[in-house]
Amino acid sequence: MVDCLVYGSIEVFDTALQTYEYILYHTDPKIIQRYVMKLVGPLIRVAFYKYETELKAKVVENLMIFEKVGVSLGVYMPQLQTTFLKMINDSAGNLKYLKTVSQGLNFCANHSAKRDFMLNDLFNKFFDQETSERELAYIYTIYNILKKNADKFSKAIVDRGEKRLAGYKEFELGEKKNKYICRVSGFLINNNAPTKQKEIVSNLLNRMGAPSDKDYPVLGKLIATLIFCDSKLIEEIGTDKLIKSITTFMLALKVTNNVLFVL
């Protein structure tokens, strides 16, 4: 089975993965634990093969079965984290594949001592990309991780991520990445202490008060970010202030014949 997985053709590769799955679900976890090195090592190796994303996603799914059946992968956490991070590069805009890879990274977020390093690396990669498709791959992955595990990361990493995204200005109308940037911003804001949340949201509202012509795309992003913030917090700060800021923003758009950045 392992030889077929590592050295076989694509057709045999798929069959080997199915065999893996059957064995993992139908074998005593204590027995699997004794052979975990021989089983996990080959899966990590083939994760880097240049196969279709559908097959690579099955590799991640097989790795996640170990945890489901009660087999510890703790000793492999550094290798798994590195593997899942590198697998993002193969996405080619396939969000279904990225969602599967995110499952692996969520596993690392729950169990790895280097989870902060992982999130910081993802943000660095997002800001280093030169195309919207590549940016989407990383911000979508970050979104899937924070959606489930935002509270697992340190305050320093959360603060840094929020500040970096707040300054992001490379927006283009109709890009898929836009809504995930705003959702991630909302997750990060909501994961701060209440006093910090209030400060950040107040700053967002203040920035919307007197926009300059060149700031419209960014301010559209600010409005969308507020949608994902805690509604009770916005009520506490003042919905009147929010409505006034948005109204000012919309009137300015009408006068200058600009286009609202819609998410």
C-alpha cells in the first residue's frame, strides 16, 4: 500500500488513499499508533507531489482521520504545519481545495505550540503576493482558520494582524478577496479585549467621517468590516454615529460621481 502510494501511478495513488482510509477506520487505534511513523511519513511525502488538487486534498483528509480515530500525531506537528502551509501554493484559485487544507491548519492551530508562527507566516505570505489570485488563496485560508480558532492565537499576533489589514489598500472592484479581508478584520477586532475593540471601531467610524476622494475603496472596506464586528459594540459606541458616517460617505460619492466599493 505504501509503495503504491509513493511510487505508483495516479490511478494506483487514489486506490492507495482509499486503502489508507479503510485501514484507519477499521483497525484498533492502539495498533495504528505503533505503526504511525510508517503510515504518516509517506502521506507527508506525497503531499508535495504535483498531482491534481482533488488528490492532494484527499491526502489532507487521510491525515485528519488519524485524529478522528484517536491516534496522536503530536510528534509530527512541525512537519504537518510546514506541509499544509506549502500546499496552499498549489491552490490555483480552488477554494474547495483551500478549505480542505485549512482543516489541516486548524488541526495545527489546536495542537501546535507554533500556531502564532503559522498565522504570522500566512499574513506575511498574503502581503508578499503579486496577484489577486494568490492573495485570495492566503486570505481565504486565514479566514477559515480564524473562523474556528481566532481565540487560540496570542494577543500580539491578533493586534499585529488587525493593524496590517487596516492599512491594506490594494482593492479592486469585484475581487473575491475583498470580502474575506473584511471578514478576517472583523474576526481580529472581535478577538481583542472589549476596551481595545471599542477603540478600533471608534477609529473606523472616525475614518469614515471625512473621506478624501482617493479613500473611497478603502472606506468601502471599512463599512464592510463593521458588518462583521460585534453589533452590541457598535450600539454602545452609537448607531447614530455610524449612520451619520455612512450617510456622509454616500453623499460624497454621489457628488463626486465615484463608485461605491461593494462587497
